[in-house]
Amino acid sequence: MINWLNKFFRLFLLVIVSQSAHAQNISWHLSNKEEIKKQFEITRQWYQTNPCFSVDIAHLSFEDYKILIPSEEVHGFFHKCGKNYQSKILGIQTIQNEKFRFFIDTSQNVILIGNPTNENKYPTELYTENLLNDCKTVQFNEDKLGKKFRLEFSENAYINFCEIGINKDGSYNEIILYFGNIVDKSNPKSQEQQKRPRIKIQFSNYNKNPVFDYNAEFSEANYFVFGSENKLFPTEKYKYFKINDQRINKN
């Protein structure tokens, strides 16, 4: 009875994996850099014309191109209202308001503080100009969800492929980076076994009409306060964190 169940379970997994692999097959069509530049401009306009929104962000790491189950999965978010925003991505929390832009690194117990910027903050730092300058070919696919572009780079490049999924309204829905061969140096015996990892960034649960509590979302008072001689000190909750004040103008 146990052997029969084991066989059934393995067969069930095989069917699921086969279906998933089949679902990933995409028919790509040749495109060009001008077309994807137009799409990037539409995406930029979406984030500029929606000054307040929230989105959930997940980073999934895979050890190889074909592996379906991620080896690591980290969930975060991006909340924005005007020039105020808060993000939590890969363990780094970033907050900007009218007075500060600061980063809370819980792995290093550091709060890095700087001046706010006027740039239109995106939920991901995707340097599109650099990608287009370095890529060899551009392909695209379109379905009921939106468009997906695939940028191919040279074999010796750090990134071999980059797939960018864009919703019909212009917002990102996913970005997939396919890295070149990386040797697993942690095991000297496996120097010839090279891995080709990929990272998937997923954007979901967009909300264009969020209601934010400013004090809870964007206020620096939750993390640090002014003390004597105009110096900044961590609050009780972050008393074990080091303050690194990098502001240019501290008035």
C-alpha cells in the first residue's frame, strides 16, 4: 500500500511539473529597441500619473533556469503618496518624507539617513537605458494580461536574458533576470558544475487608491529623534541601531 502511494505521489508531481513547464513555453516575436523604448515611456507615465499607489513585491531566487521551485523567496512592498514613499525590499526598508530619506538595515543594525530626492521613485530600480544599450536582440509576446519583452545579451555578459512583463495599463507585473554561468565555489569538488541562476521579481495587488496613515507609514519619529546639539538618536525600539547621518544640508 505504501509503495503504491509513493508511486502515485511521484506520478502526481511529474504531471504538475510537466504542466508548469508547458505553461512557461512562450512564442516570441522579433521586436526592436524603438518599440520597447515606447513601452518604457508608457510605463514611466503610469508611475508619474499615479502619485499614490501600493504594490506587493516578491523576489524569488532559482538555482537554475529550469528549476520551478525557488530556493529563496522574500516578500516586500512599495507604498507611495506624492514625494512620500516606503518600501521593504530584500530586507532593506526605505522611507522618504519631506525632511529625510532613510534606510533601515536590520541585518547590520544601521539606520542610514540622507536628504530627500525629487526623483519619481519606482517600485524597482530598472535601468532601462543601460539594458537597451547592452542587449543584442529584443523579442516580445502579448496575451490577455499585457506584454512581455525579452532582451538577449552576449554569452559572456553577466546577464544572458532579461524578461520584462508589463500589464495592459503600463505597470510592471514581473521582471526575470537570467544570469550567466556561475561556478559554485563553496564546493571545490564541483568546480565543473556551473549553475545558471535566475531571479524573478513579481508585482501584485496594485492599489491606486490607498489610504495611508502618514505617522505610521512615513514619519521618521518611529525610528529616530533629534537630541542635543541637533544630533539624531534612535528611538527606544531601535536603540541598538547605529545612526549614520549622511545628510548634506542638516538645517
